[in-house]
Amino acid sequence: MRRNPIALSRASSLRKNQTSAESWVWFRLQNRQLLNLKFRRQATIGPYIVDFLCAERKMIIEIDGDSHAFKEKYDRRREAFLSIQGYRVIRLGHRYVHEDLDNAMAHIADLLLDEPSP
């Protein structure tokens, strides 16, 4: 699949302007801190940009803010595309991350452990 230059530019911008919840999760994912797995942030997959990607486990982590309540149709179409590409999407609300980061990270770890490697 060819790299989309517009998506790559947008991903770079998003990395520089993370939400606080994304920043907190990234702090706990970077440098193989979670289960010794490598994660990328604001990674491009086709026309889409995902918050966090573990390519080894084909797992995507999305941190949803309040705006996602108005983007359900878009999110369904996006998840369908990602699923066809072989990815599993974990969605966490930003409030959950802010209120209980440790449990949010434990939840991610549990799902990663349940998911067989491709």
C-alpha cells in the first residue's frame, strides 16, 4: 500500500499536538514499556491515522474524546477498513484514561495478551 503524503503530514502534526490523554498513554507505551512491544503513535494505515499501533500484534489503540460521539458513522467505516487490513481496534475514552490510567493500561495489556500473534 502506497504511503499517503497528506496523511503523513497530518500524522506529524498530530504527534506534535497530542491530547493530554494521548500523551499519558504514549508515556506508558513508548520504549517497549508495555509487554516489551513496540508501539508507534499517529501511525498511518491507508488513508487513516491511528493514535497508537502495535504492528507486531496488529493492534490499534484509539483514545476517544467527546467529539467521537458525533463521528459514529465515520468511525464504523474506518474500523471496517482497519479490520479488513487485519487490525483489531481498542477504543478507550479520554475520561477513562484521565481517571484511571493504571487500569486503562492493564486493560490494554490484557487485550494484547489475549490476542494471538499473527
